Amino acid sequence: GRLWVSEEGNDRFQLFEANGTWVGAYGGPGTDPGFFGSAAGIAVSDDGEVFVSDATGLYVNRFVPCGSEPTPTSSPSAVPTPCVAFAFEIGLPEEVFGGVEGVDLDAAGNIYVADTANKRIKVYSPQGAFLRQFVTGTNPHQIVINRSLGRIYVVELSNYLTQRVGVYDLMGTAIS
């Protein structure tokens, strides 16, 4: 498999081979769709869609594959034309975020977004329609979903320190 990495300081995300070889970088600084004020969380669906949260822009960009193989730039420091095409932004305008960090997908393709400042997880359909939200104990920062168990693991922060890892079912009921 390949490894997708969000790079908050450079406002982009990158793709690496399993052996660590760089493949390409996508996005870059900006406010237009497909670019970032601060690329934060990243999730990849089984069919290759890439979801990248923007902590500054307060939305999630959704990218779809535009071909069988990416066409990256020749240098990791260059900001290339994305080989993935921008699809839509989640969270604007009807569901305003107070802070966007982690993002992940469940087995059905639903999109879970950590709304850090509002202390909640927001859930969207694969098409981007708002489904529900649930409150977490403190400020949710990152999300990992165990698709086979149907569990959401939420890194919860307070004063930029990890307070706990909350465990929830897919409807938002706290398990621990």
C-alpha cells in the first residue's frame, strides 16, 4: 500500500510508496478549492478518495482520483497541479466548524470530522450531506475509526495536551 500524509506547515498532502519513496505532493497554500490554509487531518477511502481537513479554512476538502496513476512534480518542495481533482467542501455554509483537525471514514464511507473548538464530532454522508453530531468529553483533535469493530478512537486535548483517548460507537455513544 501507499501512505498519504498531510503536511500542515506546507499546506499540502503527500503520497509515498510503502518503502518510503516520494510519489507526489498535492494542494498547496491558498483559499481556493483544493488548496489549504493549514492542511491537518487526512483520510483515504477504499476507492481512493482523499479527504483533507483545513484547520485554518475550517472545512474538509474531498478529492477524487483523476486517473490510474498520479502525475507528481519532479521535486518534493514544488507545489504541483493536483493529480486528484477537487470534488467539494464539507462544512460550508450550513455546518460551520469551530476548528477542524481529524477526519476519518467508517465502513459505509461516512465522513467523521473533529470539530475541535465546538467539542464535537460531525458526521457526513459519502456525498457530503450532514447526518448527525455528538459531543466529546474535551476538544477532539484526531480520529481513528476501526471499521471492523465500528469504534471511533478520539484523541481529546485540553491546553494542547492529550487528556485521554475517548472510545465511541459510530452513533457517538461513549464506550470508555
